[in-house]
Amino acid sequence: MSCAKYAASTTACSCRPRIAKARDIARSGRSSAAASTTRNAAGQGDLTQRITVDGKMGELATLSKSVNALIDLVSSLVRQIQAAAEQVQGGAQEISSGNNNLSHRTSEQAASLEETAPP
């Protein structure tokens, strides 16, 4: 009995994992183009693209999910760095404003001292 007939006639077939892997390999041609698009987009800084996992099985699904998780992680790190940079910028602006204020008050006090100093 051929493997295909055996697989159709029973629920357990030792060749099913091989059939699934063959399907994955056949689909990988189409999927690799989509994966390349996603990879290239990420390489250009576009972290919005994801590899479609629907319809993928086995190693191809696992790899696609892993790449998507990696892009999610990098995207999260970029957002955290952006938030930290904005906080640093806000702090720097506050320090600059405080320095300008102090400079202005110091100038005013110096002028006031000059007016009250004896000749």
C-alpha cells in the first residue's frame, strides 16, 4: 500500500511529518519572497512589516513567528529609546531654561550692586 493510500485510510501515518515538511518546502518559495520583503523592510528601518504565518506549518511557521517576534522586540526597544531621548531632551530644556533664568538674575543683581556701590 502506498503511503498516500495508507495516510487516507488511517489516522496514524509515519509519513505525515514528511508530507507536512514537503508542503512547507513547496510553500517556502512563495513564503521566502514575502520573508525577503519583510527582512528588507526591517533592514531599511521599517519595523511595521511582518511575515504572514497563516497557512505555514512546521519549521517554516516557527521561523516566521521567530522573525516576527524579533521585529516586535526591536520595535519595542526603538520605542523605549525614543521615549528616553524625549525625556533627556525635556530635562536638557529645563536645565537650559534654569541656566538662562539664573544668568538673568545674576546680571540684575550685579547691576543693582553697581548702583548701590560707593564711587
